[in-house]
Amino acid sequence: MAQCSLCTKTAQQLGEGPAKGLNNGILMLALTPLLIIGFLAFRWWRSNREA
């Protein structure tokens, strides 16, 4: 789903359960910085809107 070619090969060798865990880990690692950036952008937007 959200994998590079190396991660795809690794997930295929691990089996179904661990592959899903690998996918979830990759998505979590991608989601965390996006949430932080989104929060900072919201704070910036809110502070500029009130000024």
C-alpha cells in the first residue's frame, strides 16, 4: 500500500500479519510530521486572522 520496493519485498517475505504491521508503521511515520505541520499552520492562520 504505502511502501517502497524494498519494503514491499520485505513485507512479502514476512507474511500477512507482520506485513500489515509494517504498513501501519510506515503510515504512522508519514502521518506524524503532517499532523505537526498542520497544527502549526492552523495556529499561524488563527493568529493572523485575529490581528
